[in-house]
Amino acid sequence: MSESTKLATLTPRQRDIFEFLKDKILNRGYGPTVREIGNEFGIRSPNGVMCHLKALEKKGLILRESHMSRAIQLADKPHRATSIAMLGQVSSGSPLKAAKEGEVVDFMDVFGTGDHACVKIGDDSFAKDGIENGDFVVVRKQETCRDGDSVLALVNGRDATIRRYFTDAKGVRLEPLTSSRKAVHSPNVMVIGVVVGVVRKL
């Protein structure tokens, strides 16, 4: 049964709550708590919220995991569009070189094939390598890499870093991406993924 068919079975209040859940999951990345739903719709009793959630679950629109406050998921997981219209190419002080009519860029294609994930940078520790606080570093998840690859890795099982990976007589050598900071040698390096891009929100 399609989502539109399922939506037709909802009461107006259930539809409003479902749209609220969907918005939070798609745009924030995780669902609201029972308290957030209650505050949004003026439902004082947690049991009142739970009745609506149970109805949405029964009608096949959401999935819930017990004993987890934010474990509401959409039953039909939509994928947000990853492509946007291409306007053209810009060089400083020159006219805009217009793109072809209808040309788009799909940013998942930009990152290449594979299983991708990202981490958000939480401080200025990578600023000298051109990665700033708040940037998202996109990696292709894999446990092996080639010498010279930029990787997201754990050193000694806990310390996360983003560096270039090399092997030498001492074992694994992790060098800064671009800066002249000191390289790190460690026999205990676990590669999480190879860096394929950096996304910055201006």
C-alpha cells in the first residue's frame, strides 16, 4: 500500500502528527520525543501521544522501537533529492558561463560509488589542513586503503583523526593532509573510511 493510500485512512490530527514526525526525521535526522509531540500539539498526557503513535504504527506509516525515546522511523523511508540545478561555471571577474538547459549535479555521484557516511568536525584542530569547525567530511566506508589515501581513522582504538595513510618500517604513518604538523606513527590504526569530500555550509 502506498503512503498516499495510508494517509487517506488518517484523521486530521493523525495526519498533522505524521507530517510533524516526517519533517523532523527528514530535516533534523531523527524523530521527536513523546514530550516534543505533546508540546507541539497541546497534548498534556504522554498516553494521549502514545495513542496517536500506535494508530500511525497500526496503519503502517511509522515503526517504533520500545524503550528508546527517539526511536520513531518512517515505514516507507523516502530519500531526499541529492541533485540540484546547475547554473554554470564561475571564474572571478568573468561572465557566468551558463550550463546546458536542464543540467543538474547529483552530489552522490560527485562522491563516487560505495557506502558513504560523514562526520561533523567539532573544533579547529584540522583548520591548518583546510577543514574547518562545522564542516562535514564525507568518507567511503572501508577498512583498507592505499598509501597516500586521506582517511578517517581511529588511533589506539579511540582517538579519531583525519590524515594521509602510509606504511613504512615502523608500521603505519599518519601524516597531516596539507600542513607541516608532525606525523603520527602507530601500530594500532583502524581505518574507518577513505575521505572523498568535504561539505561546508556557508
